[in-house]
Amino acid sequence: MSKVFTAEDLPHFASTRDTRDRLDLVTEDVPVGARHLRADRIVYHPGDTAAAHYHVDCYHVFWVTEGSGILHTGSGTEARATRLSPGMSVLVEPGEVHWFENDGTDEFSFVELWAPPPAETVWTVDGDRCTWGPA
């Protein structure tokens, strides 16, 4: 049987690092029964940027829905910056350092799929991490 959720029905979080916001789509708190997949929608407002990190055991797929932003991957001589725009998707593999930034004047948003949900996130810059609180 299908289930319909409004944005008001879904868990909504605000970044404690900047002004980003997150709407959980598939998690243990959204009763869809998925155990091997997690999904959320992230909005980066102008100037927002995440902390560099990687996930030990998780594939990420990002699908851009609005605006334009930069995906940073790798580190050192392997560092790369890729501009993303609506309709583009990207795969980040387990252990791959990554973070996003909105260097524009409009909102930048994407749907983030995690398979399987990460068991561990490793922050690569001491003292710089992303956490979320209730919106």
C-alpha cells in the first residue's frame, strides 16, 4: 500500500555549523520499512559549506534538484572540485573524502541517497564537523 508524506510529516533538522537544512526522507524515523537505504534532502543557502569527511562503508548518490554548487572530492594532489547543477547526479564511494559548498547567490539543494546507511563518518579536519539539531 502506498504512503504519502508531507514535508510537515518528515523529520526536519538544521545544521549547527551554518544555515543548511535537512529533511529526512528514508530513515528509521520515517516508517517506510527500508533498512538498507537512507535518503534525505539537503538545502545549502548561499555561503554554506560542509566539513570534509568520508564514510567507511557507504555509497552516496547525490541528485541535484535546485541551484548550483561545488562538490569537492579527494584531498592533497587528488583533490577535485566539480560544479553541479539541476538534473546531475554523482556517486561518492566508501572512503572517498567529500564535501559541498554553495558559492552562489541562490539555494543549492539535492537528494542524498546512502546505501547502506553509514556506520561511521570520519571528519578529516580536526575540530571541523557537521552536526544537526531539530529545526
